[in-house]
Amino acid sequence: MNVLGSRIHVRPTSHDDLSFLQTLWNDARVMRCKGFPDGMHVNATAMEQWWQMTPQAQPALRHAALPVAPHCIIQLREGEQIGDLTYSIDANHRALIDFKLAYPFWGHGYATEALRLALRELFTTTGVRAVLIEPAQDNPAAMKVLQRCGFHPVPTENHPNRWECTRADFAVLDVTQTVA
């Protein structure tokens, strides 16, 4: 994914982003809602090991005709990194997406813009029929972002806080946002 918004750019993660990601993933405020109330405590060695497992670091995968880049950086158009976004597509043509923003960038609309850009890109270029996300139940701000982006709750027994945005949900939202 490599998309530009009015204020942000969502682009594939590169090796140069590891230091930023290490800081992001070690921030307890950011990671609390991801199940790591004290942050992830990753060091540079762990980050390098993670990087080696990404498609971007593996030439055979990098040149394959993959429909998605599984890990992306959210950055301001001026270049400052502010978060990350990851997604995968399952056999049922559904994308599971997740994102995090650095604490200083909360509450400024960047998450909404990043998620809308990602949805538009996924629905336009990958053929997915729905995008799923599973926010922490104690994160009302994330749920407001999801609602602004066309998501609605679709809980299941195994996923009690699953939300979904279908192609049709997003098309309605996209048209109203364009007209407004």
C-alpha cells in the first residue's frame, strides 16, 4: 500500500523505520490497547529479527505478485512517522486490519484519514469484500474512528469485539464524504 491523503502518506515499511517502530511498540500508552500494558519491550535485535520475516526484506516475496504489503508506516506528508498499519487478506476475501498511532498524534483525525485511505485502497485494488478489525473493548476513541469510517459491530463467539466495513458500507460513506 502506498497512498497519499490530504495530510498523511501510508507507505510500505522500510528497514529505516525500525527505530521508529521500536519506540512505538515499546510505548505503554500505545500498546495498552493491543494487550501490552507495559509496551512490548523489544530491542534492536528483536526488531531486526522481525524485519527479516517481512516480505519487504525477502527478495523472493518482494518481487512476487502479492496483492498486499503486510506492514505500512503512517507518516505526515512532510515525512514524520506517526504510526503503523498492517493488514492481511484471508481466503474469504476479507482483510483483517490493525493500526497504531504514536501518542502525540492522537485526537487529530490522523487515524480516521489513515483508515479511510486504507479502506479505499483495499476495496479498489485487492478485491476484498469486507474489512475486519478487532479493537480493544476499553478503547472508545478507536470505536469512534471505526464508526466514522463505516464500520459496524459484528461480534461472534470467538471475536466478541469484531467490527466490519463492507464494500457497500464504504461506498455509501465515500460518496457522502465526497459530496459534503
